[in-house]
Amino acid sequence: MSEIAPSILAADFNRLGEQIKEISLAGVNILHIDVMDGMFVPSISFGMPLIKSIRKESNLFFDVHLMINEPARYLREFADAGADSITVHKEACSNLKETLSDIKKLGLPASVSINPETPVQAVEDVLNLADMVLVMSVSPGSGGQPFNPGALDKVKKLKEIRQTRGLDYKIEIDGGVYKGNIASIVKSGVDILVSGTAVFNGNIPENINSLNKIIEGKV
Ligand code: DX5
Ligand code: ZN
């Protein structure tokens, strides 16, 4: 069954702790944490201190998405801050294999992400090292953008490769997921659906419940 991973990028940072509690109480297991450096993407979000402070209050699985150049420089710091898994971008790493291996050496699942313009072939040689592949369905850097349906072709391809090569990575999709398209995305077979705006805009538990109902096929 697909799972929702709310992205705190869309949270109200003035009430972040409370909102994370609301998410947990609504039955979510994974928190998606978007780190941006102002270089790999134009915007800057937050870094290790924020993760460290929410770690003290939350048992959710911290799915840390690093939208930063040469993330190899900071892997240990994100692990120490409380990441449960680390995603790096193919486009941001000069040595992707080594970076994924370094994440695993820290005892964490390693995940690779591809931007909308990057084909699956670009990461085929590292899929045996990946615990997860994050397919960007929007350009990385901001929430609230429309879903790019080309991402679903990549999901299909990644599922085929997983099957033929006997691999077991999870597939995550990130950006533009909302009530209106979540059913078709679930149908494509993704394991994890990142959603920011559609979770945090309005009533958080209600949003999560209605997204989950669609995932479970109850509406
Ligand atoms: C985009 C981020 C996403 C984004 C998702 O760079 O990686 O996680 O915040 O937000 P929505 O659901 O608003 O597209
Ligand atoms: Zn993300």
C-alpha cells in the first residue's frame, strides 16, 4: 500500500511542533524534510538545527531530501541531526556511487533523486546501491507546483528494472500530489507519496484522512 509522507516545507514554522504532532496523530509514519541550499535550487529552507530540534519531539521516520550541491560534505551531520534516510540528487553529486555508499556506511538507507529532465537511465548504474529512488514530479525548489505526468513513466520504468534485476528499492514521488491526482499516482505503483500543500493547507487531519481514503480506494 502507498503511504503519504507530508513535506514540512508547506508547514507553518511558527507552529511546526504542533503540526508534526497532528500528522502523527492522523496515523502518518513518514515525515519528508526538504533541505535547500540556495545553490542546487534557488531557495534556502533550513538545515541540521531544525532537524535536531524536531527529532527530540518526534518518532516519525525522517525522510531527509537534500536539495544541495555535493551533499557528501554534510552526510554525517544530517545523520547526527536525526535523519532516518537520506536522499541525494543525481544532478548534485560529482561521485554519486561514493555518496550513496557513504550514506550506507553511516547506517542509513540511501536514496537517489532525479529531476524532471533527468531520465531513469542516468541512475541505472547505481540502482543496486539505492534503497529508494525519488522521482521529482515538479522542479525541485518550491512547493505548490503542478504535477508533471512524465514522472509516472519513470515510475513504470523503475518498476520494470526493479523486477528484471531483482532489486528492492522503494519508489517515491515528490511534488504536486493532491486529492485530484493521487488515485492515478497510487495506481502507478509508487510506494511513498510526498505531499506538502495538500496536507498543510487547511485542516491537517482532515486532509490526511481524505488522501488516505483515496489511497485505500474507499472513495
Ligand atoms: C519540492 C519539494 C517537495 C515539495 C512538495 O522541491 O521537494 O517536497 O515541498 O510540495 P507540494 O506537495 O506542495 O508540491
Ligand atoms: Zn522533497
